Amino acid sequence: TMTVHNEEHIVDVHVRSGVYSSDTIFDYTHGYIATRLFSRNACFIMKIKKEYIPELHEIGHLAFERETMRDVYSPNNVWAQFQPGTSRLGNFKDWILYGKHIENLCTGLPLYQ
């Protein structure tokens, strides 16, 4: 499921698929995406790169397009490949940089950038 919060410039994406379940936050205000993978009990954070990630006003339209036209190819699919190295727990400076929504998602989990 996807929820777009236009007033907060946030998109929440929840994937419920057993061992592959995850929660992802696109925080357009702070410019970061955080994904919490439940099977790994970890958070992966990356900077939003405008050339790869749709704008906030486009993302709802793309989700609607994908839902209603599943058999039609769209070049606007968003995929990210994480290559985790070392992790660390977030601290005060991280939460200022990433924002409260990502803090709420990732507090207490190892962070991979």
C-alpha cells in the first residue's frame, strides 16, 4: 500500500509479503529514502537523486497507473539496489539530517547508507 502525504512531502510504502515485508519512507523535505527490511531488522538510507526518483506529484500518478494498467510497461519503475557495508546506530545528528519520519521508522536499528 502507498500513502502520499502532500502537506508533509512524505510518501509511505508498505509491502506485506511474508519474509519480504518492508516499510519505505520517501521524505522529499529532507531528500532521503529509508527502507526498513523486516527480515534483516535493518534500515537502508539513500539520498533522493532526482534523475532516478519520481517527484512527489508524480508518484501517486505512477502508482495509479501501475495498479490499473499492470500489463503495460512503464519506464518509470523505481528500483534501488543496496550494497550494505558497515552499519551504525543513528544518533542525534542523523535524525536532524534525515527527519522525524525516518527517525520513527529506523530508531534502534542498524543504519546502512
